[in-house]
Amino acid sequence: MKPLPDARAQHTDRVRRAHGAARWRAALLDGLLAWYILGGTVWFLRWWTHPPAVSGGAPEAFSPALHLGLLVGGVLLGLLWSSIRTSPGRMAVARTTPLLRGDAPKPAGGFWRTWHGRAVLYALALTLGLGLRITQVDLYALFSREGLAGARRIFEALAQPNLSIAGVVFDKMVETIFVALMATVAAVPVAFVLSFAAARNLSRHSAGAMALYSLVRFLANLTRSIEPVLWAIIFSVWVSFGPFGGMLALFVHSVASLIKLYSEQIESVDTGPIEAIEATGAGRLQTIWYAVVPQVVLPYLSYTIYRWDINVRMATIIGLVGGGGVGELLMQYFGLGRYNEVGTIVLFITAVVWTMDWLSAKVREAIA
Amino acid sequence: MQEDAPILEVKDLWKTYDNGVAALRGVSFTVRRGEFLGVIGLSGSGKSTLLRCINRLVEPSSGSIRFGGAEVTAMGGKDLSAARQRIGMVFQHFNLVKRKSVLTNVLTGRLGAVGTWRSIAGRFSPEERARAAELLGIVGLGDKGDVRASELSGGQQQRVAIARSLMQRPDLLLADEPVASLDPSTSHSVMRYLEQANQEFGVTILCNLHFLSLVRQYTTRVIALQAGQIVYEGSPQEIDEAWFRRIYGEEAKEVRIQ
């Protein structure tokens, strides 16, 4: 028989290595938090001592030297902070690492009673304050006389849509729906195949599968984090303006999103049938086909219809940047300030989105 | 291979899970051909882990498992698949593919012996289909072949699971709490099918059980696990009140299934 090292020694070794890796992650978290608290506080102090020239406007930007100083300060404070066992980073990492959860520190009176917890609460309050200042929340502007008059002008025009352009809008709306449909249809087979590689529970058995899992997950997350509008701009350069570019943009984003939805479905399947099929001596492909696929086909179908629904809405937005369809038309009339025509388009979009929403909900209900 | 050679030899088997739990701590025992061996013990005593180590659904940490003379722990790929084909398994929660037909579920017992692409296309041979139908008849579900597995009752599902494992023509059958989620009368019906597999088809059976009354009625020999170690090995009739207390704790009181 093959020699196996002592199980307990293996375990303590794993715990030790986990501790080492956890320290670095904790230092990173504490550093980020320290940098954020430091920077946010300095921002407020400066706003206090040097108020912006225009009331309610943005204050002066930080100088590069100040940025550098904050970064260095954050790193140093973070390193110092994470040398304490109950620092926020150490606590978060210890509680989220299964091997270390057992001996995570439990401060008397709870974490929120320690000054570490208070620092986190301070960071949250700081975030709310910064949010109010940076988005320049201004209730005067919202309810000013001129503002309200402008809004009224637009709403009145929207409420009197120019129906003489309905034929053109209808054609463009059809284009939008098909852009969304083709993007979804093309994305399904690609996402279907890749979703099995992107499911953790099917990849744990070997280092190679785990590497593929990480790669697919990484690429999918990267692709998904680039907004479809950005993809549309990229493809408008690649294949020129029009519905094809819009379709490609939605396709890329749909593949990434469906991989995530599909693989999460795989990760939540009942493991019983997988065990049972494996126990018969079946190979991996057979196990997936007989134990996993039957459990995921219906949810997949449901997610796909849902995705088409989302794509119709996104196709409209993508049209605004040259991805064809009704969005393009909307942009043209909006640019010309012809709000009656914009009203017609908005009417169409609303009707289609509402219908798609209702249809997709009904179909998903029917197959569930 | 000699007829009286042991079919299964487990020596100094250890299993420590990644979270540090030591489920098995040096388990050794031998199973002869044709035995109906009961495994008893509290939940968490390592019974399930033990069965799952034998067909490597769980990787043992150290020790030796010899099945039909071959070392299971050293097997990879094709060897392991071949060994698993000769070891059937039934589970507490039946583990059928619920959206597939009952007949397809029985046929999955043959997957190891059927080529990957042929099985994915669903092209099982007429002989295999006939055998699956015959086994469904044996477990009393001859008329349910086309029904979805999810539509059957728990007891019926477990009988399909037994048919699936017999489809493998196994030498050894691992039964992990096969009746723990069934009512008493259904329990007996399922146990009788296991007994039939043992006595008529000569399948050696290793069966985790909770109820001593079932152990006494159906098994030929019994081992008891406590905290990952064997604390009793012998005849099921010799487990008396004192032994029962030692295995299940001082507070335990025996519950009988009639």
C-alpha cells in the first residue's frame, strides 16, 4: 500500500500554513481600513478648515504628496493594527477561514465593544458623511422654481407622444428584441459548457480542475465587471456601429453572467445522486451527465429566460452608445430635444419591458 | 481466488477530515464471503465514514483496505472504477436521480461498464434493459419502470436503489442506514430485499443500522463502533443489555421495531 503521512501531523501542518496566509490577508484588510479612515478624516478636516469656493461645491483635490502620505500612513498603521489579535482584519479573516474559526478570538463584551469595533463603526459613519458630501445632495436644487418648470416641460411632452413615428419605433424595437434574443441564444451553449468547470463542487477532486475553475471564474468575473455599455463601445470600434456590435456586447456579458448563475446552481445540487452514481464506478462525464445535469436543466432554462428579459432592457441602453435598436433612435430624438418623439419611444420600451417581465415570470413559473 | 478467502480485509484504517475531526481511529476487521455484517454505533461514531472509505467516496487518511485481495487505497482511475462496479451501495436518502425514470435509475448501475458516449446518448443494450426490468420485478416494482423516481414513496425509492446496486452484479453491497428514513413496516420490507440479495444472489452485505432489533433479525455478525474504534465484534444474539449500554451510553434504552 502507498505510505500515507500521519493524519494528525498533516492537519496541524495545514493549520500552521493557514495561519501564515491569514496574517497577510488580515494585514491587507487592516491596511485598507486604516487608509480609508485616515483619508476620510483628513478629507473632512480639510473641508472644515478650507471650505470650497462655491457653497455646496466640491473641495480642492488632494495633492499627490498628500495621497502618498496617506498611503504610507495606511500601510504602516495597518501593519501595526494587524499585530493585535482582535483587529478587524484579524477577526474577519479568522471567522471566514474554516480551519481557524475554532480558535478565533472572542473579546469580552463582543467585538463592537472594543475600540477596534468602534473604529469600524466610525468608518461606517464616515462613509455616510462622505457620501452626502461627494454626491452633493442638494434639496434646494430639487425643489427650485426653474428646476420644477423644466421637469414639467419634459413630462408634458412625454405625456403627448408623437404617434406618427410609431412605425419606425416598432421596427427598431423589434431589432432590439432580436439583438437581445440572439445574444442570449449564442451565450447559452458557451455558458453551459463552462459552468461545469466553474463549479467548485465538481472541481475539488484534482489540482488541474481547480486551476481551470480559478481561470474560468477569474475571466468570467473580469468580463462581468466590465459593463455591457463599455463592451458596446469596444465592439462598435471592432465591428462598427449597429445591432451586431450590440449583440456581441450583450453576448459577452451574458456568457459571464450565465456562468455565474449556472455554476451556483451546480454548487447547490443535491450531492446524494452524485455519490450514488460515482459509487457505481461511473466516470466523471457520466456522473455529471446522470447526476448533475438532470438537476440543473430546469433552473438553467429559467435563468436563460430571465437573462433574455434583462438583455432586452440592456439592449435599449446599449443602443444609446451605438449598439443599434430603439436606443439609437432614442438618443437621436433626445439630442434634438424632441421630447414628444422621445415620449413615443419611452412608451414602447415600457410596454415591451413590462410584457417581457410578465411573460418571463409566467414561463418560469410554468416550468418550475 | 479461494472461496473461503475473505472478501474484505480492513487494517488499521484512519480517517481525519480536513476540519480535524478524527472519524476513524485504527479500525480493523475482516468480512468473509456471504456474510451479512451489521455495523452499529451512535451517530458520529464513524459508521458512514467507514462504508465510504471502502469504495473511496471518502479518501482514507491511512491504513489498508483489501477487496477481493486487491488494495483499494492504492487504486486509481480504471482500477478503482472496476472495483466500484463490484461494490454496490445503497444510501439512507436513496440518492436516486429524481427527474429520471425508475428504469433509467436502475440502468445507471451499469454506467461503469458502458462506454461514456454510449451511456450519454442513453443507448443501453436490450439485454441491459431486460435485466433492469427483471430486477425491478424482483423488488416488486415491475410496473413502475416508466414512472419518474420522484413520484415513488420512500420505501419504493429504496427498493429502486437496491435494484440499481444489483444491476452492478456486485460481490459486496454497502448499505448506509438503508431504513433510517423509513417507517417500521417499510423498513422490514426493504431489509427483506437485502436479505434476499444476500441469501439468493450470494451478495456479501455490510449494513449500518440503528435498531438492534433489525440487527438481531437480519445480520449474521455485528461490529460496533464508538468514537471511530471497534468496541464489539461478534454474534448479534450476544449483545445484551450491558453491551448495549456500553455502545450507546448509560442513558440509552432499547427501542424495538416490530
